[in-house]
Amino acid sequence: MTEAKAVNSGRIAADSPHLLVVDDDARLRSLLQRYLSANGFRVTAAADAAEARTLIKSIDFDCLVLDVMMPGESGLDLSSALRAQSLVPILMLTARGEPEDRIEGLERGADDYLAKPFEPRELALRLAALIRRAHVSRPPALRQLVMGDCVFDAERGELTRAGKRVKLTGSEAQLLKLFAANVGRAFSRSELCSRLSIALERSVDVQVTRLRRKIEEDQKLPLYLQTVRGVGYVLIPDHAG
């Protein structure tokens, strides 16, 4: 990244686009945070994919900037995993700028690819364009699932039963959110492990059993969170909207 002055040094509005920058180079992370923040973006930074995953679970980012070559999980692997469950725009930022590298990045889920060294102004403009296109094409958010006398607010991660709040663990809320975003789609245990960062498939079964206690009339004969023999689990609500 070449040194550059910020174009806009004003205060950042609360509704400004929120970026997640993931790069193991501390100096570059700091430069990107300062430059992009000064140009109207809210910026959160992570040193690796593991830290990024933790942040993504609790924050809805408008765009991700991923380095390709990082210790542990690479940016390409992280992009592939995220793309399987999210449409958040992803820009790959890397020293690997050959055509085959760019093609691989796009094939693995990236929306844009910028090679180092780069012009900061170009990066800011590319990010703005990605976010603008995403807002135009983004489908309406799924807000509620109705399952008998249970209602799950997917945006808030809240479950009520007969109008009364039902306490969910963080893992249970994440599982319901994933099913809410993919109503009628069956997920294998291994895929659920990957998407929710769960180590053991047995842990998925435990989470499903606990959820059934909260949303089913008879957890032994589930109507909503069903088992698909030979595949895994699927959520079929009475209504989704």
C-alpha cells in the first residue's frame, strides 16, 4: 500500500459502511484502518481468520477485505466458507496478482481482487462500489419464522413461545439463524459443523435436541426441525416472512 492522504477526514456516521479488514501484517492493518476510517468507513480489523470468524458471528459487516496468505486458515478458505452462508461482499487484497491467482480468488467466492502494492484511493472506490451493488441487489431480509406457537425473529435472534421469551444460547441462536436463511434446505452434520465452527458432529445433535425442546410440541415427533435420513437436518416452519 502506498502512502496517501485521506480524502475525507470528517466524523464517521453511525450508519456508515462497516468493513472488516483481515490481514496478518500489523502495519498494513493499521494503515488500512486509518485511511479507510478517514474516508468515511467504519473499520474493524482482525489478524487472522479465527479472529475474523469470531467477529462475524456478532457483527453484520457491509464488506470484507481479506488477505490471501495468512497463518492457519487462508483468505481463500475463509472466503469459500463464508460464501456458503452469506452474500457479504468480499475483496481479496494480496501480493499474488497473477491471472490464475485472481481467477482462483473469484472462484472461491471473492467479488473483487486487488493486488499489492495498490493505490489506497482505488481500494476505497472499489469497496464503495461493491457495497453499493450489494445494497441494490440484496434480497429482503427474512425477519420471522412461525412454528406453531413459537416465533423466531431472525434479525434479533429472539425466540418467543405463546408470546413469552424463550432463552437461547448463542449456539442455538446461530443455528436457528442459519436455518432461517435457508428454509427448506437440508444441512449435513459436517456442513453445520463447518458453518458454525463446531468441532464435533455429536455437538450438532446436542444443539438440535435442545432446540427441539424449545420449538416442538413433541420432540420425539418433530414437525419443524426435522431429520433427513442419510443427510442431516432441515427446518420447515409454518410460515416464513
